[in-house]
Amino acid sequence: MDVKMNQAVAQASPLSTSGAAKARAKSAFLLASKPVFYNLVSVAGALVAWHLLSLMVASPFFPSPDKILTAFIHLAAEGDTSGNSLWTHSWSSLYRVMVGFSFAVILGVPVGLLMGLNRPLYVSTRAIVEPFRFIPPIAWIPLAIIFFAGTTRFAFLIFLGAFFPIYTATHVGVSRVEPIHRKVFMVHGASKFQILAHVVIPTVLPDVLGGMRVAMGAAWLTIVAAELTGGTGVGLGRMMVDYAELLKIPEVIVGMLLIGAIGFALNEILLLLEKRLFRWRWQVTL
């Protein structure tokens, strides 16, 4: 009797396992699709409210969403008044952001690690380093115009805007390293490089990625301000200024929305990377 029951259970278990896997997959799909659905509803509601408000205001300086869409299609198909396409403007701004942002990461992470690991060095240079953190990148624009030109000028300004969020996040992350972890590695004869590679950096990386997300927002803020001052014929900031001088509000709003969309996409990429690398952090629930 027991043998027959065991055989029946063995035959039924693959089906039940398959059914459970399908149920889990369906549940995961529904769980993941809910935020997408809610966000789509939120966007649709915002567009409806925007359209109704534009009808109430009835002003050429408050265009409706359909006029924004018309301006977007025209810029994408025909280009601006100088013949530059919308994609040229977008790529120019994105390229400048990525160049300056990359240099900020390359320099900000090592300097943050150095200052975090070498407390006497940080204390000795704090009066020099920290005040620069409070100088907005926009304040550097006059000097950047004098000393630099072209992509170098924009990369310099973006570097200044993105460096300190990354540097600060890395510096703070070093303080989160548990001393007991270092001591365990030291007891087992690990070198300083091994402690850095296997203890310090893995602990600091979540903070670094968080700082990179903040720095990305600062980089886009900086590039728009830099392009508004001139020195280039292409870029979303430059395009917005050109159309603002012509009082063409829909085209200006197209530039604003594109900046927001590109920034949002880059932030989501960093967020997905963070979830991928530190999956264990996202599995912890209360």
C-alpha cells in the first residue's frame, strides 16, 4: 500500500511542481506589471488635466499636449530653424553628459576611497576640498568660457557637477565597512589590496551607484545651463534658447520633455544595474 502511494506521489509531483512554477511566474508577472499600469494611468491622467487646463487658460504661452506632439513630429522630421535634427540636438547633449560623467566616475571613486581610507589625509585637506563642493557648477561657466572651448568646456562643467556626489557617496560608503570584516581578513594574512578588493569595494559599491544616480541628475542640470550660455550651435539647451527667442513655446517644451525622458531612462538603467548587482538588498523586506 505504501509503495503504491509513493508511486502516485512521485507521478503527481512533476505536475504539481510545474503548476506551482506557472503560478509563481504569473504572480511575478502581475506584480511587475502593476507599477507599469499605474504609471501609464498617471501619465494619461496628467495629459488629460494638462489638456483641460490649456483649454481653460486659452493662451498661446500654455500649449496643449497635441501642439507639443505636433512640434515634436516637426522637429523630428524637418529639424529646427538651422536644419539641425532633433536627434542631433539630443545626441550632442547626451554625448557631453556621458564624457563629463565618465571622468567624474573615474576620478570620484578613487579619490573618495583614498579620503575614506586615509583619515589623516582627509582631515588635513578638508578645508581645501569641502568648500569646492558648495560651489555650483554654473558658477564656473565664466571661467570655462575663458579657458575651454567645444566639448572640453561642457565636459569640464559636467565633471564638476557630477564629481562631488560620487566622491561624497564613496567617502561615506567607506565608513560603512565593518571593522570586524577587515580584521578577519588580516588575521588570515590578507594583503591591503585583497582587503580593498574583497571587503571595502563590495561594501562601498551600493553607495557609489546611489551617488552616480544623483550625479546623473546634476550632470543634466549642468549641461542645460552650460548650453544656454552659448558656445555651441547644437544641444537641447541651445535649441530651447533659440525657440524661446522666437516665442515658440511648444518647441521649448519638447526640449524640456526630452531632457526629462533621457534623464529618466539613464536613471532607470543605473537602477536596474543596482538591482542586478545587489539583488540581496532588494530581497530584504520588513
